Amino acid sequence: MNEDIFNMELRKFLKKVGVTSQREIEQAVRDGIASGRLKGNEKLKARVRLTIEGAGLSTDIDGDIALV
């Protein structure tokens, strides 16, 4: 394994995950507020499942997202 290539590829993947996740979360929250499902002062429970099939990895990452 080439550590430099692995590191670069991992960083590219994580950047894609971060940017895409932020965009999707922001849109879902805006839609929730617009539809009345959210008031805009909640603390939302969040969970991401990270799976890498070839490496046998499956893990959940839990957290909270406060809107105020």
C-alpha cells in the first residue's frame, strides 16, 4: 500500500462526505422549518453509518445538531 496515495484518497472521500452531508442536512432542516415539522429551536439527533465493504468496516457515528 502506498501511504501517500491512500491518505490523499481518504481525504478526498472525507471531503466529499462532509460537503454532501452538510448540503443535505441544511436542506432537510430548511424544508422541515418551511413545512412546520421543525420550529428551528430543536436539538436534532443525527446518525451516520460508515461502511467500507472491502475492509469489513461498519460503524455508526452518533451526535446532536443544535439549531440555536
